[in-house]
Amino acid sequence: MSPSIWQILIVVALIMLLFGAGKLPRIMGDMAEGIKSFKRGMRDEEENASPQKADKAPGPKDTLN
């Protein structure tokens, strides 16, 4: 059971009334910044985890000494 176009329009109109047209871009921008920050944190965590694994594995130089 999917919503009809009228139901979607009513929900959009209610959101516009509650938040106003000026606040919506700011709210969406804040949400986008939060998502970017989350992705950046995940990428940094992966980059920090990768060298640790490589450092622990013995390399050819370690076995010669």
C-alpha cells in the first residue's frame, strides 16, 4: 500500500508549515555535513587500522637480522 500523490503533497505542505522554507536548506545542509563527517571518520579509522596491520607483519628486512 503506497501513499498517493495527495498524501505526499499534504506531508510536504505540513513540513513546510512547521519548519518554514528558510530553515529547510539549513537543516538539510547540517544533515549533509553530519554524513560527510561520519564518512570522513570511517575513512580515517580504516587508514589508521591498515598501517598497524602492516607494521605487525614481519617483512623481509625483519627476517634477515
